[in-house]
Amino acid sequence: MSTHTNCLVQNCTQRPYAPAGTAVACKEHFLDFLKWRRRKGAQMFSKYAAMTMPERDVVAVEWVKTVRVE
Ligand SMILES: [Zn+2]
């Protein structure tokens, strides 16, 4: 199902901006997700690009755990 009307980060009410796995993230969180992947190194960055959607979901879930919403 891809009926996401909100960012995948819990309690975030921003409008969806770009996909993160099968979910979507708002602009701010999407950029944060990019930064997080970049911090993990170039290998992770290119690996993610080659991943299937279910594999991307695993990465996205791992990242979401690091996000803090005020
Ligand atoms: Zn968000």
C-alpha cells in the first residue's frame, strides 16, 4: 500500500516529499536520511541505490530510529 499522507517519521506532520523505501519522508527528513546514508560511507550510498524496495525499508527503519522529533 502506498497511501502515505504523512512523513514516515512518527509524530512528524510535514507533507511527504520523496520516497524512503516504500514509505515517504518530508523534505527535512528526506535530506536527513540522505545525510545519514552519506555518513555511513560511499559504499552504503551506492548499495542503497541498487537495493530493492523491501531492502530499502530495512535501511529506512534503521534510520528512523535515529530521528528525534520535538
Ligand atoms: Zn518528516
